Amino acid sequence: MTAAAPPKDPPAFCRDCLRPARVGMRRCTACGSPRIVSHPELDQLTVAHIDCDAFYASVEKRDNPELADKPVIIGGGKRGVVSTACYVARIHGVRSAMPMFKALEACPQAVVIRPDMEKYSRVGKEIRTMMQDLTPLVQPLSIDEAFLDLSGTERLHHESPARVLARFARRVEKEVGITVSVGLSYCKFLAKVASDLQKPRGFSVIGEAEALEFLATRPVTTIWGVGKAFAATLERDGITLIGQLQQMDEADLMRRYGVMGQRLARLSRGIDDREVHANDEAKSVSAETTFFDDLWREEDLVPILRALSEKVAWRLKKTGTAGQTVVLKLKTADFKSRTRNRRLEDPTQLADRIFRTGLGLLEKEVDGTRFRLIGIGVSDLSDPERADPPDLVDPAAARRAAAEAAMDRLRDKFGKGTVETGYTFGTQRRKDPPKP
């Protein structure tokens, strides 16, 4: 009788030098690094989620080494919120979306930097290009994160997706100067969960064999779409852990929670059939601002609306897209949101059309209510080929469009602040919005 062959050790390698390693090694024998990654399914998994670590703050620290060990908050103004906080600031309790005054109470020594979205966009595109060197299947989720599907790329790279991703992380750190965290799994849901497990500079793997057990002890908020409000509903029904959902029938969950019930049933069991789509694009383009002091007068709100409309139009033109639905966003002094929208007959790239449509929506809301935020944007994005045909109802629209094109050419040549409309003149020079 032939003796059974001893089980093979799971594949393992060093994330720093990429040399093979053995399970149980505390440090790489080649370079001394403790960053050994090992997993039974390491060489079989192909779906990844890559997330830049504290992206905005990391870019600012890269550009100013004096900030390296300091707590950095990206945001601004006493009425604003935290966009990103570096990990030093997070130790003090600072979190994204936290009101700025609370963040500074938690970490008064923090260095506060206003966001530079153009710079962050450039860096994000640089990293995106590096991702596309790995696989054509790159699905961006935001400026600093994306899903990748590396199935079938072994012949191209002559190594497993896991090693390709580790090499990619090293390249970003060396060439771009920031770090990323990688989650590797068999589906998008668990790849996203994995990328959050060991931040910063993380590399986590969740295999199919362990998915049920891994998920069972995690809170229901781990599942996409389960925010605080829905989590409270589940808690009232006695459900706080994913393992409880795993024991429930899908039909019962759907009777209780509708379509969301089906999501709970499937994701709780690690079932996620969504594919990585390279052509998934942004669904909207928008710009917004939070005021230093509450505003309620139309004469104060209109110039800001016009300036934001110009930002949106500039982004549409630069990305070669057009939008057909204009969306106005307002937030009242007591943090209640108002969203109003109007669909245009044809898509647009013009600040003039976006502003005039938004103005019509705004005029209905100016009733003495104090606002702390205003935003304008467009959705229903499409190619610009059908955008802005001649307006037979408003002949002056053609002259305004020609004037806008002339201003665009001047701004491209001499900078954005070169020319302003009568609506926005002086708004960029004002330190604070007008006080009531």
C-alpha cells in the first residue's frame, strides 16, 4: 500500500524582495523583511481591490517631507469637513467626513491643508496607468481605488496575479512616492473587504474555502449598502453579525427587506457574481462648496452657483463628456439635504446652460432658509457629439456659447483666473463669503 504524499505547504513569498518563502517564517531569509504573504489559494485568486492609503494626505506628505511625522488633515474652514486624515491624525480619533471643528478638538496640533484636486487627479491618473499595465480589466471606483481582474495574465507577466500585485505596490511606492493596500480574492466584495484589513501598506487574501467562516463573525455593516440606519433596523430585528444572515433563508430576507434582502443573503455567503468592467465610468460630474457662514440671500448664492457651474463645465470639456440632467444640491443649516434636478432636451457641456438651469432650481428654494452648502452637477453622462445644438428659442444662447468658448481658450492659455464673468468677478478674491 502506497503511503499518502504529505500535504504541500501553501505558496508564500516576500512582499519586499518577491523571493519564495516558507510558511511560518517570521522574516525573509533573503532580505530580512517580515512582510511574508502566504495562503493556500494564493496562486489561484485573480480579483483584486487596490486602495491608496490616506491618498490626499499621502500626496501632500510626499510633496513636503517636513510633514512626514506630523498629523495632517485635508479639509478646510471651520464649517468644512475632513476629506482625508493621515494615519497619525487617525490615531488621535480624526476620521473622514468628521466636521472640522471636531477634528481639531481631537487633534489640535494637526496641520490642515485645503484639497488640491487637480494635483490629486494627476497622481491618480498616473497610478491608474500603472494598473492598466497589469490588466485591461481595471474598474475605477474613485480617484484612488479600483478593482482589477488579472485572470489570464500569467502568460503575459510570467508569474501569478499575487506576485504581480506585490510588484505593482512596490513600483507605486518607488515611482509615485505613496503607498497602496491590496485585497486579493475570488470576487469583488471580498477583495474590497480584504484591502481594508491591514492598512496601510496592506496585502490581504481571502480565499473561497474560508469565506463563510471569515464572514460569520463580522458585523453586518461589512456588507455594501448596510449603513448606520439599515444596521439599526437589522439590530432591532436581532441581527448584528453576518453569521446570523447565513442561517436565514433568502426568501425570508427578501420578504423582510426587499431587494436588499437578496443582497444580504448572497453577500453574507460570499456569493458575488459581478464582473470587473473596464468601461464603468463616472455617473455624474459635480462641484460643491461649504460656506464659512450660513447664506440665504439670492445675491450671495448666485455668484457661487455660477463659479461652481464653470468648474463642472471645465471638467466635462476636459474629460470629453456631456450631461443631460442638471442637479442642484443644498444643505440647510441644520444639515438637511435638498436635491433638485431638471432634465435637458439635449446634453450639455456649457457652464451657461448648467448655471441657468441650476438658477431656475435655486430660485424656488430661496425662501429665507439658511444654507451651509451648495453644489451643482450633471448626470446622465454621454459623448459630447449631441451636446448643445443651436437654441432656436433663445437666439442669444449662441452668443453666450461663443463667449464661453473664447473664455475657455484664454483660460487654457493663461490660467483659470485670467477671465471672469460678471457673476463671479471678485468671488475668488474674497477670503470669506459675504456675511449676513
